[in-house]
Amino acid sequence: MPEEGTEKSRKKGFFSRLFSGLTKSRNSIGSGIERAFTSYDRIDEDFYEDLEETMIMGDIGIKATDQIMEKLRAQVKEQKIKDPGLCKGLLIHNIKEQMAVDAHAYDFEHGPSVVLVIGVNGVGKTTSVGKLAGIYRDEGKKVIIAAADTFRAAANEQLSAWAQRAGVDMIGAPEGSDPASVLFDAVQAAKARHADILLVDTAGRLHNKKNLMAELGKIDRVISREWPECMRENLIVLDGTTGQNALAQAREFNGAAHLTGIILTKMDGTAKGGIAIAIQSELGIPVKFIGVGEKMDDLQRFQPDDYVDALFGVGETQT
Amino acid sequence: MAFENLSEKLNHIFRGLRGKGKLSEADVRSALREVKMALLEADVNFRVVKQFIGSVQERAVGSEVMNGLNPGQQVIKIVDEELTKLMGSEMTEISFQPGKAITVIMMCGLQGAGKTTTAAKIAAKVTKKGKKPLLAALDVYRPAAIRQLQVNGEKVGVSVFSMGDDHRPADIARAALEHAQKNHFDVVILDTAGRLQIDDEMMQELVDIKEAVDVHQTLLVVDAMTGQEAVNVAESFDQRVGIDGVILTKLDGDTRGGAALSIKAVTGKPILFVGMGEKLEDLEPFYPDRMAGRILGMGDVLTLIDKAQANLTAEDEEKSRDMASRVRKGKFDFNDYLESMKQMRRMGGLGSILGMMPGMGISREELEGQIDEKKIAHLEAMVLSMTPEERANPKLLNPQRKYRIARGSGNDIASVNRFIKQFEQMQKMMKQMGGLGGRKKHGSPFGGFGGFGGAGRKGGFPF
């Protein structure tokens, strides 16, 4: 069982990284909450206010924080909870429940499917595409990468380095060509070569640039038109350090190309990442993958329980 | 959310308080609560917000409400001034070494902040200043990072020095400097790899580079969309490596950019430039005042406040005071009407003022459709066609005089009748409002812009 062994150690490595990565989150959110829960001997307005502040510090955002708090208050009242400590369990439970990923969330992995990876500049789209390619290749799937970032200097080279590392084919085009035409070619290639998954890397675009968002809409339509029977997955990549603007990003990208999930990156250094909770609560888009480092296997399926526990410092003492 | 931005919220809070001359502690506290929320929504770090609110509170309580502003706007004015002060009141530039000495600039920051792009932008900028820059590729980790710098360097016509990806960055830096000396470059820009501030090994690498070569300016590149984390990033980089300035990128997005304030507050280091786009010339100087307005989410209201300040002269103030007392007595006549129109025009016309007032709850485009500046010009022409006696005493206007006014102003008699009727109604309304008393001692003709907003909705002015 050597395979199982490596799988296990890899998994352990990943979560220890998530933990080490989220140390700072824990220190800010977790310890803040810890403080809030221990320095109060009863539940009063100061207690709630302190909680609210700590959550805002975690980039969860005012609206999501309000909703979470409202629910918590109602539950505390209904269940006649008096102990601030019990509140913590309840709060964590609520957030876990909210962040739960649907059972069919990863159906697209069985293929044939097109995974469109989109987002603003510098969030880690190309790296995420490279990592996903490696993961699916390791699972024995036939993967093709489409390099539809025809704008940024050397984006093609960066992606082809990843493609080589992962050992998969890449369909590209010279800088400055129409990304939709790259997609057209890539879809034909994916069909001809019987690919399971076509991963599409796109150029970073700020969500308030109308033309670029329209371009994205066109890419999305070309896929649907050229390969109507394939499964579709549109993943937005969000930088874990991003604040409230990530909400606007998710909203706008969702408008241009219906989003099915989030890849939350750079979670090895960010203190917060609470914006994921805000987005799930406001737009109902689930986090599907989480990135905690630069190595190939530092991108994994999102585990709400581990994430929320790590965020709030639960289980730290066990490990 | 019921209220889209801060000024709307503040207008709502102060709706009942329009007549006050001074800001009370309670007023300030409720206003600052909203300011606090606005700053948090803009991603300003919580600790920074708390400190900031404290200092504003101190200054705002008991301050006099300026002529032409309502209490909400007065609070905003103070907040804005303090914000601008905090962010540095003047623009700063990259400082170069004297004479022919080589200036070494090192870029650093998290992954994806935009270091490579910004390095090329700075190279382009210093070229315009008559310098000869050299870009050095020190990112030996990210695939194709060197290639990206080369392509960008080519685009801006700047040489790129690289040694591939199997040398230590500190060695590359040293070699780049030698290369620059030999080939008479006078600015060397080191493009380093993105790194996390908690990655000790990688942070040490930056320290090593600084030990290998004399770095004159270490610039931290930060994504303007960064959330609460901005403080940790800036603090760590500053403490561990030492930074001299900050560049804020991706500000062409719709982020409010609270990170700017957080970083300035914790490091005290100036923000030198802001990245405004993907083109290599899109690097702009940083204007603290504009950033303040953006963080508050109300640049337009600040512009309005500015205009009110700049355009209402002492003479205007005298007139307004006079007019206000006449309004109270119900003696508002066509001369006053003309005067208020003049004042309004000095502030950029009605459309621009209404557009700047968030309380109106209508968009600028809608406004442009609804308010016809031409129609107002017609009304003004009618007033100008009246004799001084008629303007002072509207009761003189008999049908004959009205006919003359219509002809003189190029309108038909029906429009003149409508205008005069509306004017009379307005007079009546003003008398009622005046009777309620409690108006501010020296109110503007609009009774504070907030007041004008309200009156406008009820159709106070005849347009």
C-alpha cells in the first residue's frame, strides 16, 4: 500500500500547511473570538459587538457578519443559551453549514468537461490551472490546457512551463490574438483527442472593464456553442488577501459567465480569507478549491470543516 | 443596504438637525458610526479605523457648521481633511542619487501584486526624466517571470538584465549593478519574486539583496484590493526589509482602496504611485485628497464642498444671509431668485449640483433627462425681462406686463403665467417654512444643500 501511504502523508502535509498558513488567521480571528468568548461571563451587547468587530477584522464583511450575528442572536434567544462558550460552537457550526459544498459539486471531474478559470489580475489563475492539470493528470485523466490569456506578456510561456511540469498538452496562440478563437481551436482539439477535461486559462481582467467582461462572455458562449454536450464549470479565482472588493468581483464575473465555484488562493499567508464566507452568504457561490502554496499539490478540494476549524483555531491543541 | 453611500446615510441621520450651528457630541457620534462602517467597508484596517475615528471625534465636537453645508457634510469635511492629512498632504517622488551615481530601486511585495508590470512602468517613467534605467530580473521562481520582464522591457524600450533562473537573486543584483556601471546606466530597477511576509526564508532573500548592493529605494507594491491583511503585509515588509515607499496597483478597478490608508497609518511611508491600468504608461502620481474621497466613497460630495468653499465669496455670504432673512419673512422676490440662480451657476450649474447630491436618489443620467438647463435659462430670461420694480414686487404683474415679459423673453404667455404661478406657490411655501423658525442663523439660499435637496423634491423651486 505505498500509494495510500503517500496519499496520506500528502494530505497531512496539506492540512498542516493550511494550519500553518492560517496561523495568522487564527491569531486574528481565532484569538479575537477566543478572547471574546472567554473574557465575557454572560452574553450581552458588548459581547456581540466584540464578536462583530472580530469578524469584520477577518474580512468577512459587514453584511455577512450581520447575517451571521442575526442568526446567532436568534438561536441564543430561542435555545436560551447563557454561556458565551456555547456560542462559539454554535457560530462555528453555523459557518460550516453555510460553507458546505454540494454533493454534485465535483461531477465535472468525470468529464468530458470544460473548466473556465477566470478572475482579476494577479490572483493566481495560471498557477491554479497548472495545478489542476497536475491533479487530474495524476488521476489518470486526459487533460488539455487552453492558453486563452493572449494579453499579458509571457503568459503563454508561464502556462506552458506548468503544462510541461504536469505532462499535458497545451493549445495556445500568439500574444494579441483573439482568445475566443483559441477556445474554438481548443474545443476542437479536446473533442478530437477525447479529452476528459479542458482547462481554460484566461487573461486577468478587472471586473469593471466592460469590454473585457464582454470578451469573457464571448469566450463562454463559444464553449457552449462549440461543445454543447460537455459539462461546464466556470471557476473564479479569488486572492485570499483581497478584501470586500472580492464580492464585487464575484458579482460581476457571475454576470458575464455564470459561476459554479471559487478557487481561493494564497491561503498560506493571508491572515483572513473570510471573504469566502461573505461571498457564499451573499451570492451562494461555493468555494471548491483552496490553494495554500506554490507547489503542484498545494491546491486541493475545499473542506469546509477543516477550513472553518483552522480559521477559528479549533483542533489546534489536538495536533 | 438602504443607503448606497456614506453621504446618503449622513444626510439621513441629520435630516432633523438641519438648523444647528454647531456639531454636538451626539451628532458627531452618530455620524462617525457611519463613517466607521464606511471605512470598514472600504477595507481600512479595523485598528486604524478605531484610532482615526477617535481623533476625528475630538476635532469635530463643537466645531462650527460652515455656511453652505449641512451638519453631515460638515462632519464629512472634517473626516476628509483628517484622512488627507493622514495619507500625506503632499505628493512625493522617487529621489535619485546625485550626479552620475547609480540609483538602485528594489521592488518587493506579495505574489500577484503587480511588481513586474510596475517595474517596467517605473522604467518608462524615469526614461522620460532623461535617465537611463536597467531592469534586472531577480524572480527566479515563477515560470516565465523573466520572460515577462523582457517583453515589458522591450515594449518600453528599456534594457533587461538577466542571468536565467539558477543564480541567487543577491548575485544577480550584484552582477546587474556591475553591468550598469560598465554600460552607463544610472538607474537599476530590481524586480524580485513575489513572497509572503511570513515566509522567513524568502524575506531573508530580500535582506541579502540589500546587503549585496546599495539599495536606495525599496518600494513595496501592494494590490489596492487588499483587505485587512494589508497592515500585516506592510508592517512585516517594513520591519524585516525596510521600505521607503509604496505603490498601489489595480486602482483602475472599483475598489475603495482602504488599504492605502492602512499602510500609510502603520508604516508612515509615502505612497508614490498608483497603477491605473495594464498599459505600461498607466502609472500615475498619488493624490492623497482624491484617495480620501474614494475611500469614503463620496468624491463628488467633497467636490461640492470644495466648490461651495471656493465660490461662495464674502459678498455672497452677506447676500445669502440677507436673503435667508427675507425668505423667513416671506419676502422672497424675483431678485432673490436671480441671485440664487447666479450662485448656483458659479458652482457648475444645476445639473452638476443635483448630480453631486447623493440625497436626491437619482442617477446623473436620469437628471440630465429631467432637468433642462435650457428651460432654466428661459425662466431666467423672463425674470430679466421684468423691470426692477416688478422683480421686487411680483404683485405688480398684470396681464399687460406679463404679455410684455413674454415677448421680451421670447416665451409664450402661457409659460410666463405658469412660471409666475409657481413662483407665488413657492413664496407661500417659503413663508410657511420660515414661520416654523429655527433656521440656521446664516443659511444659504438653499437652506443648506440638504435643505435644497428636500425642497427640490417637493417642487419648491419652479422647475
